[in-house]
Amino acid sequence: MDLNLTDRAYVVTAASQGLGFATAQALVDDGARVLIAARRAEALEAARGSLGDRAIAMSVDLSAPDAGERLRDHATEYLGRVDGVLVNVGGPSPGAALDYTDAEWTAAIDGVLLASVRVMRAFAPVIVDGGSILSVLSTTVREPILGLGASNVLRPGLAMLVKELSIELAPRVRVNGILPGRIATERMATLSQGDPATLAAIEGSIPLRRLGEPEEFGRVAAFLLSPAASYVTGALVPVDGGILHSPW
């Protein structure tokens, strides 16, 4: 399928590796230009080099209050236009909901919820007509995952932000959410702690009986960002190998 991305420009956050990088790669492969952003400058530059001359990079910490504005200004200056943004923020630290301290809850809220709001607020006015915002959520939007207390609380809030903005920004900008399940990323390796038995149990819980590959996520994300998904807004799309059992 031709996603009609030639000469279009996208911003992808947390893009030095994993889901963000896979999305940037899918966009570039279909002809788009991308601005990739992440905190670690060295890893970010390596990612930019892998993507080639249609990619530029900016090192930024999305938890900073002015990060959204600085990223927007860099994008509009160097890309000239913004057709869409993948809003991807790091997951909060694992733990039981009542075991987090106030400081840990504050850090999780700032790093997940407020960071996403800031990026969306900064970019919404400059995205071209017909463009899109795609928020990386989680299957915790619909079902909690034991041991991910903060994510279980915050991701559903982001899902409602997607729904709200899909109405507020219509018809000019589409807003969707994408729900990765168990994908073979560095975070999944951290959550499984490298234990083969834990990993086998995770894989056994997935109807497709394997972890997803980042590239499988990236292709769906690129589609949702692209004009090929021009009548899709307010949707929460799982990429989870069937692990969610509810029909909505």
C-alpha cells in the first residue's frame, strides 16, 4: 500500500530505539522526512545515521516544561511543515500502585501525562490540515498489567485525552492512539528481567505465541499517521498479538 508520504514531514519522539525508531523507519521507507527526538544524544545520532538523509535529530527531555515548544520550533524551522506527530513517552517505573511515593507519582505524571499534553498542545496549531497526532499508549488502557501500577492508572487517562482531542481538533487534525502489547524492545527485556521462564510465560499468554517485532508496530503506526488513514480518528488500535480479549 502506498501511504502517500512522499515529501510529508513527521516528528517522532522517543525515537532513538524501539517503537519510536521503528515508526520513524517505516515513515522514511515510504518517502517521508522525519525529525526524531530523544534524550540520549549519542543513541539519537546513531539512529539518525541509520535512517539516512531524510532524517534530522534533536536531543530533548520531554519532561522539561518547555520541551514541546522547543521541539515544535525546531521542526517548523528545519522541516518546513509538520504533517503529524508520534507522541511516544517512556513508561513509568514498575511497581504496585500503593507502593509509589508521592515523588514517584509526581515523576510518573510529569513524564507520561504532562509530557504528552505539552507535545500535543505545542504541535496542534502547526500541523497541516489533514494531518494527525498518534499517541503511543498500552494495552493497560483496557486491562491492567500486574506490577505496572502507574502505567495502569496513567495510560487510560491518555486514552481519554486522545478521545477528547479527536473531537476538539476535528476536522482539521486526526488524533488516534496505538496500543502496543508485548513487543521485543529494551523495556520488555527490563520487565522480564532476562528470565527465560518469565519470557516464556509472557509469550504463552499471547494468542500468536510470540513477542511482536518493533517493525510490526512501526508499520501500523505509520499507516495511522498517514493520509491512507484519512477517515480514522478517535480510534485506539491494539498491536498486541491478540492479548486483549475484550471487544472494545
